[in-house]
Amino acid sequence: MNIFLYLDKDTWIHRLDPRTKMIGVVMIFCICLCFNHPLYMAAISVGILLIAISAKALLNFWRLRFILFLLIAFSTVTWPFFAKGPTPLWSLGSLHASQESLLYGIAMGLRLATFVGTGLIFLSTTRNEELTNGLIRMGCPYSIAFALSTALRLVPTFAGAGATIIQAQVSRGLDLETGNIFSRVSKFIPQAVPLFIYAIRHTNLLAMALESKGFSPESKRTFYYEPRMRVIDYLVLAFLTAIFAILLYARVGLHLGVVIPGRL
Amino acid sequence: MSLAISIEELTFTYQGAERAALRNIRGQIEEGTFVAVMGHGGAGKSTLCCSLNSLVPRFFRGEYQGRVLIKGEEVAQHQVAEMSRHVGFVFQDFEAQLFSTNVELEMAFGPENHCLPREEIGRRIERYLRFTGLENLRNREPSSLSGGQKQRLAIGSVLALEPKVLVMDEPTTDLDPLGRQEVLSVSKSIQEEGRVLLIVDHEPETAVTADQVWLIRDGQLVSKGAPSEILADVAAMESCGIRTLPTVELFHSLNWPGTPLTVEAAIEIIENHHLAQRVGSKVKTAPSGYLRGFPVLKAEELRYIYPTHRVEALRGVDLNIYEGEFIAILGQNGSGKTTLVKHFNGLLKPTCGRIMVQNKSSTEYTHRELARLVGYVFQNPDHQIFARTVADEVGFGLKMRGETPKMIGKRVAETLEVVGLQGYEQKVPFALTKGERQRVAVASVLAAQPRVIILDEPTTGLDYRHQRNMMEMLRRLNQIGHTIIIITHSMWVAAEYAARTIVMKDGGILSDGPTRAVFGDEARLAEASLCPPSLVRLSNWLGMEGLTVEQMVKELKTG
């Protein structure tokens, strides 16, 4: 079962320094927070989609299409009842939705999907080792960087084991198709216990294997793939900073791209 | 030659354990020696391996006496990471020891930890990729490799540290026959390079090419010596719970001269001493005593495509399985064995074609009904054991079906008796041995009294005694009327126990028939990169019918 997100391609985004990519992700998050008008937000989303195309990461967008779609749909349906706008659209009892709040909901959905999409591009183009390396060079202690990337690394492994465990339990009569919420919770135990034990065994063995190959979290090490900040990295960071500055001015100075003022 | 390893009166007791895992081990290994360590499960083989790179006592704590010296340095005084300069360690579980996101980085991991300069790391990667034959896979994700490739990568990633001693703890146990060959050929080149190689393995065939064989029983080193001496000692091997070489056993039982370790040696002795006549005619392929009648499972033009990979795992399989058969399915990993049998209990639905279970299409059953008819025991018992007592574990399926506690108790007791675990009801399943846990897993499927029981590699990871017990138990179940289907990589298991053997290759059936006939056609088996067990090869050469030592002895004495 292959549920790793990294796609081994050779694009300009893959070649960026992991630090550039990490800072870039944070800046794109900030850019997403600038507007709450769906049209403006959509423009940013399209921009991210274009980046995804040039990073050849669309496959992962396709794999997670349901999640992305759900985020937009869920947000569009629920936000209108929480945000308040001047033009009433529809109301039922104490529930009110306005034209502005509906637009706001769409914008929020796009924003969430763009967040996820940005993260997806990052994970599709950055190796686990590069992530560790980037974190360390940004001043993160090695043990923490290593723990973080190991956690990411083990998710697919455990997901695979989980799938096998479910099959094994279903084969001897565990019925996951019927039952109310309470009986379903009790059915969780036969799945969770073996997975938990598997995880302990697996990490224990991994620790042994890593130590046997000379790993120790305190000592220095070399990195075989040593990414460097190159001209393009500085260009990308400068470009993102410029965009952010312009958009921030558009929002704060010119009051553009706002359906509900006073909200992010 | 100088001494590479020296073990002096080593005794080790794990924290909280009552019995010592190793007792007064004494041994010396010279440079460039290949040592095969053998013994029953729990004999202390792994503990011995771990004591060589200081996992014992640094990682596993306990009471440690004696000394282990590697190149004159005392192991226990060093951290595991420091010992990695001298001792490489390859584990049985190749999934857990691979960690990086591509093959090249996996190789680089050890040298990176040792702060080698990047140019040197690059050189070592090249060198050991070539050594392990992985140079064309350098950018692959390790999880996408086959089992044999993964284990080769694990070996290569350890070799990249250029240790003088390489320890491999059951490196081939989880592999298919092809992967096993790959790993063994890599270890042969390691031996030629002049490193010390210490391998733990259950198969006596591995030990034939060793310089020294060590037999361990209950934590004690009972004997060591050249393979020709140790492997020929049937009594010592049996007392340590190791399978004897069948050629040796055959010659022993017939009082023939010599102790041939290989088929070739056996043939030579037979020819030189005119011990037996080769029968010119080919093996009879008539289906003698072959069960027919009611097909309990039937596959028709079965095709399956995995949705995530878009690979056709089954390409039109037609198969009838009759009530009361004992079937072994052989084939390399990825040949479609597991995909096929998962259709029988409805875990997978055919992409094309259909599966008939008792003359009714499998799609007409609910999952539960199918699980009652066709039980499926997964390879790793730890994937399903969760309950606090063996009784809860075995009764789980019945409880899910809503049976009364009284009925469950009765059935659990019956089932435990069948699998030879009577009186185990209140024991904690996690605390049992691997062989016992495997039986608990079988019992938990058996409790639903399915007509067909499918077992995925029931003997993998068990030592010889437990393998025998397991297979004898399956034979008993077969005799009381259950249809048994096993997937196995163990050729002798198939040869001794299965009446019918199916060989799969590339999602199709390569050959299917009585086990004797399937094993008689060595050319056909070779197409699936399989080789019959050595005894069957000898039997084929002689033109005999026998598949086991007893059968052959009988045949040779009467004929």
C-alpha cells in the first residue's frame, strides 16, 4: 500500500531549499488571510493550483479530492449561520443567513482548501530527510527535528498495518457494517489493541536498527543531500514577500476584497 | 589468522526473567569465518547476536557476566552506536529496519551518522549498491521494493559502514524462496570478502556452506564444529529442535555409508556404492487417492485489479476446490496467492469473473455468513490478538455472532483441545510463545467451525518443532473433515502434508495437481523460480514415489 505523499519528480520546486519551502508555506498562509471575498480568495487558490501544476503535484490533489471538496462544501454550508451580514438571504427560527455571510463561507472554504493544498505541495515536493535537514538548519534541535520527521514517516506504515488488522478481525467475525454508535465504539478495541502493540514493537525494533547503524541523537552527522540556498531561493522569498506586502496594503489601505469587514 | 570475536563465559539474564537467556557461552571466531548459529525458538540465538553489538546489555538491560571482545575491545563498555563501526546488524523484520525515503539515502544513513565526508559516502553508496545488485533501483522508495530487495538493501545499508563483523538474525525467515536465494548469494560474496559473518537460520541448508556451526539449546552452546560434523549428528540436531538434513536422515535410517549434506553428494555416494537402482520411468502422475466430489469453492475466470495500483493481480483463474482437500499454494510474493484466497472469504470482490462458495456466488453472502463458512488465518497472529484471556480471544467471533456465554465456553474448550492448548483459557495471549499465539489465532477462526480454513504462511517464524506441531494439527483438522488451504514458502511442508499443490506465477496458475506430480516436474517449478526440497530432488532422480524420509525408506527397502 503506497500512501506516501512525496512524488519523486524533478521540478524547480523540488529543487528549492527546504527552508525556502517552509518559509514559503508560512507566507502563503499569511497571504490567504488577507481577503475574505470569494473572488479574491479564488484568485489566490488558482495561483496555488498553478504552482501545484508546475510542481507536478496534481496527482496528490486528485487523491485527496474528496477532502478538498468536503472542506469547501462544509464551510459554505455552515459559515453563513455564524457570520453576520447586513443583507438577509434566508432565515429559519433563530438561524439567519445573509448574502454576505454566504460569500464569506465560500471564501473560508476556499481558504481552508488552499491551506491544505499548500501543505500538499510542500509534502509532495519535500523528502522527509530534507524536512529534517531544513528544520535543523533553521535552529531546531536535531532530536526534535528527527522525532517530527519520524512521526510523519511512520504514519503510512501504521496505516498499512491498520488495514491488515481490520481485515484480520473482519475475517473472524468482527462486523463493522452494522450497529449503533455505542456498539461501534466497543468494536474499536479489537482494532486498536493490536495496532498499539504493533506500533510499540515496530518503534522498538526501529530504535534498535537505527542505533545499530550508528545513530545517536546528540552527535553531529553529515547530510548526503545537502541543499543550498541559491539565487532562485532568494528570488522566490523576495517575490512572496512582495506579494504579501501588496495584498496587505490592498486590504488594509484600500479596503479591497472584503465582504464582512472586521473579520479576517 | 587473528581473532575477530572472543566470547568469554558470557551469561545474561533479562531484567525480570527467572532463567538466564545465555549461560556460560564460550567461543572464538577468527577473521573471515562464516558461522551459522542454530537452535530452537527461545534458545538464546538472538540474545547472542545482540551481545555482539552491545544491544545486550545497553538496549536490553539485565544481569550480565563474562566478556565479549571484538578485535580486542570489550563490547559492553561501548554504546551501540559506537559498536556500529565494528559490527553490522541485520534484523529479520526488513520493514522495520528501513527508514529512509529512497534506496540511496538508506545506504547513506549509517555513514552520515559517522560523519564521513560526502564524497566518501558517495563512493560507499556506489560500491554497496553494486555489491547488493541494487544499482538500478537507487531512486526507488524502499517500501516499493520486493522482500528480497528490501533485505538486500538492509544488508547493504549496514555494509556501507564497512564493519568487520556482520551479524544477521534470521535474515531470510520472512522471505519468499527467490528472496532467500538473493540474500544467500549476497552473504556468500560477503564471506568471500573476508568479513566475519554470523547468521542465525532455521534451515539446515544454509549452514552447509558455513565454516562453523554452533548449536544452542536452552541458552547453552552445546556443540560447535564444521558442518560436516555437526549437521551429520542427527541426535544432536534433533535434541536442539532443528530439522535435520533429509539426505543425512535418509542415509542414517537406511544405514547407508556417509552423511551427504547435499543432493549432489548423496547422488555421488549412491552411484559409487551402487546403493540403489535408478528407475528409468518418470514419476507416475496418476491422481492416486485424489479426492473428488463436491466442489466447495470454485473460481471462474477470476480477475482482480487492485484499485490503487491498477495492476492485474489475477489474470483469469479457474479453480475447483473439493470438500476435504489439503492444498498447498506455492509461488513467489506478488504471484497472486494471497489475492486469490482473499476472494474465498470475501475480503476482496472479483473485478471480473466470479467465486462460487457451495454453489452460490460469493456476492450473495454477507460478510458474516462467508466468515462462518470460510475461515482465514492471517500470517501474523499479532495482527488480531487483543483480548485479556485466551478464552475471550477464541470466543470473540462467537460473541460477535451473539451466542450464549455457555455455548461460547463449551465451544472454546473444544477448540482449544483441537489446537492442543487445553487448559489455556485464562492465560494472557500476549505472554504466549509465537507458536502458541499462532495456535490461538487458528483457534479463534476455528471456533466458528468453518468448513474451509485458509492459512497464510502458517509456519513462517516458527521453529521446527512448532512448525511440525502446527502442521500435525492441520492434518488432524483435515482428517475430521475440514478443507485446508495453506499458502507457504516452505517446500518441505508442502511436500509432506499437502495432497494437492497449486503453483502460481504472475497472477495465473502455473501448475495444479497431486503434490507428487507437481514436485516431479522440476522444469515447471523452475519457471516459478521454485525448487523442490532436496529429498524430493533425490526421489525424482531415483524415479521414486516417496516425498518423505519414511516413504522413501519404505520404498527402498521393499523395492
